[in-house]
Amino acid sequence: MKTTTPTPILGALLLALCCGSAIAAPAEHQELEATLHAPFQADTGTRRTFHLSFHYPGLERPGTIDWSLELVNPQGRLAQRWRGSRAFSGAPLPATVTWNGRIGTAPAPAGLYRVRLRAGLRGDHEPPVEQEWQIAVGSAPAPRMPAFAPLPGARDLENPAAMAPATGALPYTVYLANLHSQSNHSDGGAELTECKGSQDPLKAKYGPEAAFAYARGRGLDVLAVSEHNHMYDGSDGNAPNADPAAAKALYQAGLASAAAFNATRPGFLALYGLEWGVINNGGHINIFNSDELLGWERNARGELMADTATPRNDYAALYTLMRERGLVGQFNHPAQQGQFVVNGVPLAYTPDGDQAMVLCEVLNSSAFSTNDRETETRRSSFEQACNRLLEAGYHLAFSTNQDNHCANWGASYTNRTGVLLPTGTALTRASFIEALKARRVFATMDKTSQLVFTANGRLMGSRLSNRGPLTLKAQFASTSGKRVAAVAIMEGVPMRGGTVTQLSSLATTTFTPTPGQHFYYAKITQDDGNVLWSAPVWVTQE
């Protein structure tokens, strides 16, 4: 892999930070990861194999993993259940379940089914991890979709002929991003042949310059290197002898590397920022546009290892600081319980948080994947937690990223976050942040597909008042010949704290909402099982 040799100054910073004495702490990624790969179509005939995977970095004591796998029919009723238990050390543990395509003795009726995994450590007080995916049984008519030509992408800017918009086309260009990754400025950046998980802070081979170059070479338009904010002292815990000046200088060096990369490579955006927080009783938030290091850790002399103090796990205070400074953030791989707590309430809403938080990760590929062929099957969905945040009152668009800790930035799977910028607007940090604030975003598991959602012609991310009928339209385009297998128009109510439900299975849906506040988003499943999520629209029905 081609990379950039660190400058002598940067090398000195890494040496000063990484090699002092440090007190070990629990692994930053110390939580159960349970993933389910459910083939959308049968492997052969009517048979298919479901692949389960369990991983718990830093598990302190071996135990037993208990899991159940449920098949839910198109009417929402349980059709079949499998259960299992395995001795579990925390190391990656695979399991498989083969289904013969029958329910009892009869072939399963055709339709769209859901496969739901629940897994947890025996004796653990944490709620089980849940993952759910849709599968197709038999054949069903494809839903009718409105005509929609794909919007131009960043590569089309190099071909003026390709930029000629179709009649009635939206005046936007789509930029494909991976908005969650690490380098050796925290616990990422390891060579693929050596990457076994989270790296010791500041000690791996590759830094942000290598990450930006790699992602650009793999066809991405945007890469965010989001370093753990509490590892700039060279430790996953406390480093009593760490130098705060070196920690702050390393963060500034990362910002400078992104700026230098952008200055010589127009059409690609290198972002350098923070992944703020800890997993245990906390939650991770990406902050994309902070020019200062935010943190809480101090060395033995009481010196703050950051530019600005932000108390650990005080999310209300963080949201306020972000609003005051115009910072924008993303909820990373949110759990439904025990994270982003304010006044004892998980996933709690604050007005400042609503101003600052713009994205919620709906899906990630495995953070420790060494796959560089875009075929990783270990993927985690966080749609239920994102829906709870929307129901709490947050105005969030969905994103999907890779959380790369190995040197495969953007290459483990085909998922991307699509961001719409007005055609002709230069791709800069400022223009990109404005697009995020407008929630002109869709999340896709297939980088060759697009989803644009409108409400009475108003683009996804909009907030509007409405009288009378409302027309919601999900518009899909694929440059690789993919087709739509299923459409779901989802509906919720801000600040209700309830459950998001499916409103319609039609790509164009016209109805009159009940008076009050609502949000709607589109979810498209392709004929290969890959899913796309639009940003919501928020509607006040008068």
C-alpha cells in the first residue's frame, strides 16, 4: 500500500505520546457485537443458510452466548424459531442456521419475511443485541416506481456531457462518503495482515494522510477520519506522564493534513475530527468540524489533555457547547439502552442536541474487518435506536459507514452515505457541513444506487407545514441495473417516544395526515437485499 512518511515533527509527536507510561483500561470497544447475514434470495432451490457472528472485544471472563433466530411471516406472525448456546471467550465466534424453505411440512408461502436475531451473554444484565433483515421467499411482483434518472455524481463533474440534467431533474450532485474511520492518531491504521482489532493508541502504521489517499483511490468522494478524543495521550486509559502540548499539537497536525490534502486534490474532501465519548455507560459521537481537541482526561499534574474541557459522559453539556460553536455531529452505532443519557434517560432529547446532531448511523460494517473487496458480511443495523432518537424529537438523517480500524478505509463493503450538494457548488468542509445541516442525505448499502424522497415536492430533510393531502414520493435509481423488491414508507411522531411504523408499501403515497407533527422516511430494499434509507421529512399538518 502506498503511504506517506510522517514528517519529523509528526513522528516526534507520536513518539512523545505513545511511549510514556500508561495505565491499562478496559477496551474502548468492550461490548457485544452480534451480526446476522440473511441472504435475501435462497442459496439453492428453497434452501438458504443464515450466518451469525458474535464478538466481544475485551471480555473479562469467558461465558456462554445464548441466541435465538426468528422467522417472521409477511403478516407479522412468528413462523419458526431456532435457538442455540455456545461457550464464548469473546473472540469472533461464527454460527450457521440452515432453513429448508418450509414451515412445518409445507413450503413457505411466497412473500417478504423478516429474520430476527437476539443474542446476549448468559447472566449479563445488558439487554440482548437485536438484528433484523428482510428476505424474499418465492417471487412477488416488483413495486411500481416513479421514473427517476440518477443524479450526477462527483466523477461526472469530469465529464461535462454527463452533467446535462434530465428534464425536471433535481439540481444536485451526489457525493459518496464514509463518515467514520480511524488512523494511528488513535486506535486504527493497522496493516491488513496485522489487524486483529482495535490497535494500541498511536502505534499502528498508517496515519490520516494514508487514509485519505487510500479512500480517494477506492473511489470515495469524502472520508472522515474520526479519532477517539481520549486517546491523544497515547493511552486507552490514563497516561500520567503525557504531555498536553503534544496531544493538542497532534490534533492540529491532523487538521493540517486534511487541509493540505484538500488543497492539492479538488473533488475529494478529507475531513479530520473527533469521535467523542466512551462506550461503557456513554456513547460515541462524531464531531466533524471542531478545530479544537475536546476532552476530559488529565495527566498526573492535573493538566488537561485537550484544548477545551468537556466532562466525560455529560452529553447535555456537550450538545450545548456544540450548538454554541456551530459544531455538527453524528450518533455512532447507537444502542437502545444505556447510551447518550441525559437526566437518567437514554437517547434523551435536548434542544441544543437537536441543533447540533444531524446524522444517525443506521448501519455499519464490522469495525475490525480486514476485507478490502467490498464483500464483508458482518454488518450491524441500528435502525431501531435511530428511530427512537427520531421519536424523541431529533431531526436526523440516516448515514451508513464502516468504522474502519484497519487500513481498508471505505473498502470493506459497498455501503456509503450519499450527500447532496447543489450542482456547481465546490466540495469543501463548509459546503459539506451545510448539506448535512439541511439533512440532504441518504444511506445506501449499494454505492451504485440512489434514493431521493420528497413530500409535496419538498426534498428530504425539509420541514414543512401542510394543509390537505400530502404526497410522499420515493425515487430510486441504480447505475448497475439493480431493481426494487420492496418499498416501505415509515411514519413517526416527534417527541412522542413511541414506535415508528410502516405507513405504506407504495413508492408514491397520497393521503391526508392527522393534525399535528409527523415525520416520514422511505426505505427501499433492492432485489439483492441491499437497503437504502432516505432522510426524513418533517410535516406539521394544520
